[in-house]
Amino acid sequence: MELARATNRSVRLRNRSALLTKLFLDGPLTRQDLVRSTGLSQPAVSNVVGDLIEEGPVVEAGVAESDGGRPSMMLRVAPRFAFVIGVDVGETRVRVELFDFVMTQLASVEYPLDPARTEPAVVAGHVLAGIDAVTGEAGVAPADVLGVGIGVSGVVEQGAQAVVHAQALGWDRVPLERLISAGTDLPLHIDNGAKTLGQAEMWFGAGRGARHAVFALVGSGVGAAVVAGGVTYRGASSSAGEWGHTTLVYGGRPCRCGARGCLEAYVGAEAIIERYREARRGRPVPGEDEESQVAALLDAAATSATARRVLDETAAYLGAGVANLINLFNPERVVLGGWTAMALGELLPAVREAAGRQALRQPYEQASIELCRLGVDAVALGAATLPIARFLGDGGVRR
């Protein structure tokens, strides 16, 4: 009897998860839409939807257009049912954003970081200050927040509490979750920033509809998320996707990780700026930070052969890196995101051309190479989906 009850509970939670996920990603939908798309019976859909409406995460959203038959009621997730916070821990700033249950941004705050001294305690302090700032600005009570998702550079070792290994930042087994949880009772979900960008693009952007895709994050550093069969591939210890530290030139330029010739040492923002400085015979690149210096390079390319050459080389290096992804993973799509990739968007045709020269012909012809659609907020938005994904997977039951 107990086994039967447990089985029934498990089936019901699975049904709740399937219906709530479908409404979250594809709503508004009618009950008949849900029957057709999930394969559940009409009674099962009606019973579960009734419970979800009573509990709050689902609401009726008007009558669907009718072709003369009995009108159907549209269903959608309730925007104010709950809230989530997404955090992008970059190398030059910490961005904290608050979203409602349909992922509408309600508040945002940024804190600059010194790239030369990215101290874990400072990052944790910015995250906690940001949580207070965005919830205060939007008038949201902590009890109404499902959780805080955090995208961060480096390898995130999951366990009882997430630990971050970010060699390029000098972080070795940093207990980031413990540092942040000391100042908040909200549930924390920490993952690599490229992986959170990939999840955002899979749910809402350039990855929708794809089963096999690679999402490349090109910012100050470089990383990637590999999606195979609709699931993010993590490897043995969640370090899969460290694309920026694959070797592009053996014995080449020194990388921040301590190796030489890494892709990041050629196409990360810091590396692009340094290559431009060297091409200028050591003269400093105009601008106060990496964003303004990359912008200065782009502006100069209209009249400077030196700047143009640096950009052309960058496109070639990036294209070679993309070709490696295509040869290794045979994706349907390669999506380039991160602030540096977005700033260098004009190079996309040249990147495609370079990738075509380096990749095997058949997998290259099957793959599209495009920019991400969610812009520079993709990492924070994707991070905010982490508590949402947990909630949907649990069938709409808070842990």
C-alpha cells in the first residue's frame, strides 16, 4: 500500500512538472494544448491544472479564439506568484537582477570589480548588497523569492555547498556558497557563467528548438557550455566547456591560467587589448576600462590599418576556436555571447568564414554560427533560471 502511494505521488509530481514546465516555456496554452503536447489524459491535465491554479503558480488568462466550437480558457504562469534573483559575477563587475515569475526584469544593480584583485569576500559582499538593493527597490519580500542563481567564472564543484575553482582569478577551492549564505537565508544556486548563459539562450533565445548546441561566452575571459540531446554536458566534475583554455598555438602567448597558447590568450578582451597595445608599439590603448578600450579599437579600425589587422586576426582566431567546437561536438548551432562577442558582432561574417576554412566540411555545413539574442544580460538571466528550473523540476513544490 505504501509503495502504491509513493508511486502515485511520484507520478503526480512528474505530471505537475511536465505541465508547469510547458506553461512556463510555451504558455499561454489551453488545457487541450497541454493534452496534445504532453500526452497526458484530459482528466489528468484537468486535475493537475486545478491544483496549480488553487496553489497560485498558474492562472487563467482569458478565452482562446474560437472557430465556432466551445471556447477554451487560456492558462499561463502567474507573473507575481514568485520572484527570482540572477547574479552575473564577471571579472569587471557584479550584476544583480530581480525578475518576476515570467522573467520580466524588475530591478538591477551593478558593482565594479578591480580585475587585478577579484577577492571572494568582496564578491560575496556585492552579491549580498545587490540582493538587498533589488528587493528593496521592487518592494519584494524575501519570503516571496524562490532563490538566487549565481553565474561565476571558473569550475563550480557542486556538493553540499558549491566550491569555485577559477585559476585565472587565483581562486582555488573558494567556498563561495558558504561566504554568501552567511548573509542570507535565501536558497543559493551557483554555476559557471557560460552554462547559465547557455540555459538562458536555450530557454528564451538563440538555442530554442535545438537539441545539440554550443554556447560560447567571450568576455574578459572565454568559456563555453555544451548542450547534447537537450542537456548540458558537464563532464566528471562539471568542468566541461573550458573552451578558453584549449590550446590554439602550442607555446604561444601566455594565458592567465599559467599555460601558453590558450584561446583566451588571443580572443578574450584582456588579450585583444594587449595585442592591440603591442601592435601600437607599446602605446596605451585609449579608455579607462576593457569595454571602452575595445570600443576604441573598433572606432580606430575605420581609419587605422593596425586596428583593422588586430580585428581581422581576432576574427580568424575566434573562427579557428569555433571550428574546434564544430569538429568536436557536431552542434546544430554555435551561439556567441558575452559582452566582447556582442561588441565584436560586426566580425561575425569573418568568424564564419574562418571557421569554414578550419572545420571539417560536413559538420560545418550542418551548423549555424550566430550571436546570442539576449545580450549582455544573458548570464544573469540564465542564473535566475536556476531556482526556476529546480521549482519546475520539483513539480511546483518549494523545498
